[in-house]
Amino acid sequence: MVRQILGGVLLFFVGVLVGRALPAGPGEAAPVLPAAATGGAPPLPSAPAGGRLSGRVAEVLQVPQYTYLRFETGEWAAVSAVPSLKAGDDVTVSPQQQMVDFKSPSLGRTFSSLWFGTLESGTVVSPLPSDGLRVADVYGRRAELSGKSVRLRGTVDRVNLVQGVHYLHLKDGSGDSSAGTDDLLCIASESPERGAVVTLEGVVVLDKDVGMGPRPVVLDRARVSR
């Protein structure tokens, strides 16, 4: 009798051990341990191959060469410096390379996952007057900037004086020459010399007729910022 009882107990424990070693049966989900139990945080979503990171910006960190931005979904990205970018903007980043445990010397922090890429598009609206705008930015954001004062820096490419009004062309290396977006016409009562590197302030005006048909965008009432 005692032998039978001991045999039954032994078979019970063997069955338990074997049952634990077997994989879950059909229709059963394998247990998922919480992050705290595994000693790590859940991985961040990855950008699809050849895809885009799009969404609303939750946080922005600026350093001289880069703008670090965190999407509301949690992904971090780094793009060439965009001083006007801020939390609440909706943007699209074209990711080029993912870095894991990337340490930024400028910020003194480490990102568990960071996408380096380029800013494709976005409703980036900055306070005006604005520093850091380029000629190409004025063309690309002309609808947003219409009627607002802006400040930008470039080289005076040429100057025409007509009836006491100076029509100067400002270039800064941005824009597309074939599309005419590399040359911003600025209208001023006085003008620096050709070849001078200056900072100009003025009002963005759209479709202004300057005698040879309307220009898509000009900097009106331009003056040299001292």
C-alpha cells in the first residue's frame, strides 16, 4: 500500500515537470513577461524600410549642427539644424540610418534608438521676425510668411536703381537656380554694394508687380539690419 502511494506521488511530480517542459498547445498564447521582469524597456517602433517617420513633435532639443526631435509615438530623430522647429509641429522625416545607444556629446545624453535623416516637410511655424531663414525658405514658406516681417542673411548679387528705388537680388547658396528660387528680390530705399554680405529685414509680399510682371515673392521695405 505504501509502495503504491509513493509510486503515485512520484508519477504526479514527473507529470508536472514534463508538463512545464512542453510548449503551449494550440490556441494558447505563450506568456509575455513585463519589461520590468526582463530588465529592459519595450523596444521603440522601427521605421519601415524606405519609409517615413511622420507625426506630431512632442519634444525638441537644439544643438549647433542638429535638431533632435521626439515624436508623440516615442521615436527620436535627428536632422540638420532647424532652429524654427518646435513641439506641436507636424513633420515628416526621411530616415537614413538608425543608431542604437547613441551618445550625443553636445547634449550629454544617450538615446536608446535614434534615426538620423532629413526633414522632408512640416508645418514648422516660427515667431517672426525670424533669424536663420534662407532664401529658399522664403520661397518655400511664402504663403505662411506673407505679410510678415522676416530677417535673412546673404550676398547682394546685383542691384538695379529705378526712380530712386533699389531692387537688389539676395543669394545665400540655397534654392534651385533652374526654378528661380535661389534669388530673392528685395526692394529698398537704399542698398549696400554688390558683393556685400548683409542681413536684411523686410516684409514678405506675394505676386508683386515690379514692372516686368508679378514676382511670386519679394522682400519689400527691405533695410540693412545693423
